[in-house]
Amino acid sequence: MTMTTAGVIFVLTLVAALVAVYKPFGDYMFRAVSGTKQSRVERGIFRLVGVNPAAEQTWGVYARSVLAFSAVSILFLYLFQRVQNHLWLSLGFDPVVPHGAWNTAVSFVTNTNWQSYSGESTMGHLVQMAGLAVQNFVSAAVGIAVAVALVRGFARSRTGQLGNFWVDLTRIVLRILLPIAVLGAIALMIGGAVQNLSGGTDVTTLTGGTQTITGGPVASQEVIKELGTNGGGFYNVNSAHPFENPTAWTNWLEIFLILLIPFSLPRVFGRMVGQNRQGYAIAAVMGILAFLSVAITNIFELAGHGTVPQAVGAAMEGKEVRFDVSNSATFAAATTLTSTGAVNSFHDSFTSLGGMMPMVNMMLGEVAPGGTGSGLYGLLILAVITVFVAGLMVGRTPEYLGKKIGSREIKFASLYFLITPILVLVGTATAFATGNNSTALNVGPHGLSEVLYAFTSASNNNGSAFGGITVNTTWWDTALGLCMLLGRFLPLIFVLALAGSLARQAPTPASEGTLPTHRPLFIGMVVGVTVVLVALTFLPALALGPLAEGL
């Protein structure tokens, strides 16, 4: 069997599995976020924190709850790292330096999980488990909660209520993320991922030196990482490490877990608005963009563009032989189409055009299918922009799911879309203007690509790294931390503001001039608007980086 054939089978089985679970798992998540009954554990949590589960919140209160929870989480995680040398299971590690602790705290609370340090030589077990792994759950749950609040805005009329953030957060963690994490962790342990807390000497290096493993919660943290669509990991080389991702089938499982929740959320959307076909339309947009990305990334990598890859017959530099070129390319596409950021190969060593594709995936806004929750609400924003453009073309007031898209709504949608490009392009320009691009390993177009990738990953809350660039300095930790913080919470505020505006509207009856938003025409329009907006925004930067290198 050729590498190309194996890669095609790998992708087709992934597609089949995702199609099979779309309806049952989507329906399960719908029941989890829409049910009214509280479990005994949930009731205990609500009493403990003083939450009335029957009380709903306006968009402003919902947003303040999200921001308050996240602010406290950042402060706690920062302090946790700064005092880790005094804690149990610290493994004798020193406190994390202030700029590193800031960057890591912001990174994990924003669902980015960018790591500017080596996990196995910086963080003790307690910080890894009680700090970072907890944020893998709750930061992912925040994204789903905000997406659910936006869908409620479409589904409800003449009300300012969008649900209760604390109820949504608790249900999502307990009913969705935890059960799958347990099952996924067991599967990864069966596949060979390490799970223990025994003593030992820390892994000091991947090439030479001591290879003895400390005990570590690797299997559970790995599956939590994938389910939360988070990058980061117990080991510095992430899912390329055999203790985290031992075999080809665990590689398949990790990609499946990465895509499971985001690809099933459109079903929740369809159920909540009472039109399953609307969910299928959004899922189709996600599927088309994802298929194109995976196919193009594989084509570029399998073609081996470049003198050396063509001479040796494959672009295997920076890739694990047990995954080969195709499965590495598919993993790279999946983790950048979502906000996962996990890697099983060195993106900096991809071919020039193959390395461009992970950047393009993030620049699309990570909506195919995107992060847990953030992918759905990002694509719904693009759908709003699409109906607005369509309305201008035919001279009608734009409508989406019976809600008019007026000046207020399109302003929120536009501000959502503009935040990330501003952070990426201004950040990249600032790095070069201040001379901080000197930490990049390369010069010329590839050096620009390394800097551009770092800011693209941080601003889109992805967490993957192009590599080849030193970012554990005060300037880089501070700059990327700011991009992660603003790239997460400013768009989130605009999403909730849009949800509140939509929920207050009275429903608008469909007429002959209403654009059907469940048909192939609309699906194609959303795909086109997504690609065109990215092309108009980022093409000049790509032309100076990976495209110039490819030429």
C-alpha cells in the first residue's frame, strides 16, 4: 500500500466516523445544555458557589460572568506557577519566571495552550494536573457556553435572557467533557500512552541522555487536551512523543477526538433553533472547508516541493516515521482547522506551501470546524456577514433565521472579524520594528513565516508553533500573552452582544424574498465569503512569507 493510499483511507475512515456520531452525539449535547433537571452533583455545586440555576442572565451579565471567571482563573494559575516549588509533587522544579507564568496562565485560560517552555522540565505534577489540566476542561467549556448563548439569541424572541453561564459551564464540564475524557483516556492507555504517578528521573532529552520517565498523568492530560481542543502537552514535543501518541491508531483517535465536539455542535444548533437542516448547512460549510484544507495540505506535502524533498522522494524532515507524511499533514490540518494546536510533526520543516496551510487554516478564523464552541460561533458570525452581503445584492433587509441583520448586528459581526487580523498583523509588524524577529532561526521569507505563524497562532487561540523561533523571552511572552488575551475575550464580548441583540427581536416571517439559508447556494456563499475575507486580509503577508519562499 502506498503512502498516498494509506492517507486516503485514514481520512475516509475519519469522515465516516464523524458522520456516524454527528446525530447521536449532537443530540446528547443538545440534551445536556437544554435540559432542566439538575443532578445531585450539580445541585451541590450550585449551592456551594451560591448560584440559582433557575435564574437566567442578560448578555451583559453573562459576559461579566465569563470575564470574572476567566480573570480569577488567570490570577490563580499565575500564582500556582510562582509558588510551585513549595507545593507537593513539584519534582523539585523552581518557580516559573514571572513572564513565563503570565504567558502560560493566559494561554491555558484562553484555551490556547501555547507553551514557551518544556513541560517535562518546568512544571511539577500538581501544577500540570490541578492547574493546566483543569483549564483544559473549563476553558473549553467557556467556548461551548458562549456558542450556546449565541444560538439562544437566534432561537429566542422578545427577551433579553440568554441562559445562565454558571449552569452552562457546570453542565458542559460534567455531562460532556468529563465522560468522554474518561473513555478517551482509557483508549489511549490501551494504545500505550503512559499513566502513572510513580517516582523516577525526569525525561531530560529526546535525543541522548536519560530516558527514564517520571510518573505522570500523561494519558488523561492528553485526552483532555484533545477534547478541549487545546494544544500543549506533558512533553515538549507534544503528540510526536511516543508516550503521548504511541501508534498510528492512537494518532487517528486523537484527530477524531479533536474533531468530535466541534463537528457535532451544528447538530445542537439545528435542534435549538428547531430546524435541523440549518445545522446540516453549517456542518456542510465546515466539512467543505476542512476537506479542502486536508486535501491541499496533503498534496503539498506529498509532492515534496523543494530541492531536498524531491531528491530524496519525500518530505520526511521533522516527521515521525510511524505517522508518515500523509498522516502528519492530516494531523497538522486538523489541529489548525480547530483551535487545538497539538502537533505530531515539526511544522517549521514542512514544505514552503505545506507550511502555509496551517497558517491559512488559522487565518480562516478556525471555523472548519474550529474550537469547542468558538468554531460554531465564528461560523455563525460569517453566516450573518454572508446574509448581509446577499441582502445588499438584492436590495432587501438581510435576515437570518427570522432575525433582521441591521446596522447594530453587522457592527458586532464586523468588529468580531476585525480583531484577530489586527492583532496578527500589528504584532508581526511590531516584532520586526523592534528587532525581536532576531530570535527567529531563519531570515528572509521563512523567518517572516516563523514570526507570522507565532502571532497567528496566539491571536487565534490555537497554540501550535511553527518552531524555529525562541519565544521564551520577556518581550515574546508579554506580546503573545496580550494577543491571546485580546484575541479570546474581545470577540467573545461581541458574540454575546450580538446574541443579546438578536434575542430581543421579534421574529420576522419568511417571505418570497427571504434567502433560504439551508440550501447549497447559501452554503457556497458562506464558503466563498470566508475565503475571500481571509484572502483580502492576509494575502499580502502570505505573499511575503510562504508564497515567496515557495516561488
